[in-house]
Amino acid sequence: MKVAGLQLFGPAHLWTLTLIAIVGSIIVLTVRLAGNPAVARSVAFSLAAVLVVNAAMTYGTRLATDRFDVSTSLPMHLCDWATIAVVLALCFRWQWSYELAYFWSLGGTLQALLTPDIVADFPTIWFLVFFIGHGAVIVSVIFLTLALGMRPWPLSLLRAFLWSNVYLLCAGLVDYLFDANYGYLREKPQRASLLDYLGPWPIYIGGLEIVAAFAFFVLYSPFLIADSLRKRA
């Protein structure tokens, strides 16, 4: 049974998504128009700082309110791994961390923004840290791609898919040890999500693999098309 709480695509949800889109657009346009590496570095480190501080606030609040539970509070959600990857990409411009952040955030974190698995509504701290964290990941990937010119390559698809399965193995092990549900490997989210259309457990896990492979290809397709047009030109 789906739980009540944050109204999906209600006023708070829609205004938050709009704000994230506006902030991301302003950041990209500012950096591109400035054309100054120092400005780009400052923005990159600022975004990384926002993500680190937000994570610290999340875990600090859980500890302070006795809400830290190993079955739900460990950094074992895919969005947590995407956050780590994007922080490394922002700080060091590592290609491997960028491509993982690219595919995981646009393929997973964006889904979490559109169908958030939370019951807290605005203006609770849980609403704020959720949307700041997930929104900053998306904004960071867009910034790295459109402002700094980073991009995935053909082998990035294979690497991202393999690392995604490494995540699933790690999440499955943690789920087994702590009776948890990281990666939603034991049951679907309580709120509506894409998994609702992939069949019952455990069939939806295999379906998720297929969807992930297709989503990664779709996310890579703009670069594939651009490369093809460039070669023809």
C-alpha cells in the first residue's frame, strides 16, 4: 500500500523541481559566459561543498534525532554512490567518476526527484536535505557536461553498467546482513515508481537491469548522434 505524505507533483514538489531547473540553468550560463577557468573551479568546489555539507546535515540530523538506523541510513542507496562520484568529478575532473555520475544521476537520481520516496513535506528538514542533495547532484552533472565540456564515451556505457552491478552486489550483501532494502532489492518503494511497472519481486530486478541498459544507451545517444554528424561534416 502506498503511503501518504508529500503530494507527488503537488505545489511544493513542482516549485522545487522548477527551482532546481532555474538554478542549474543560471550556473551553466554564468560559467559559459564568463569563460574563466577560475570561475569554473569556484563553482565546481562550491557545488561539491553543498553536497558534502548536505550529507553531513542529513546524517547529523538522523543521529541527533535518534533516527539513524543501519537498515535505512547507510550510504548504500544508488543516489549516495552517485553523490560520491559527482563530488570526485567536481574536485578532480576524473573521467571515470564523471561518467558514473552522469549515468547514475540522470538514470537514477532524476527518477528519485520526479518520484521521491519520502513522506516528509515542505518545509521539514527531511524535505530540504532530500531535494538539496538530489537536486545538487543533477545540477552538478549538467554543469560538468554543458559548462566544462565533459562527456561519456562508448566504453563509458560498459563501465557504468559493470559498476552498477557492483553496486547491486554490495547493496544485496548489506541488505542480507542488516535486513535492509538498499537498491530496492527486497521490495519496491512505498511510493509510486518505475518499478511498479516491472512485475513482482524478484522479476522486477531483472527488468531493472534491462531498463538500466536501455536508459544508459538513451543517455549516451545525444553524444552518439553529435559524433556521427561531426564525422559527416
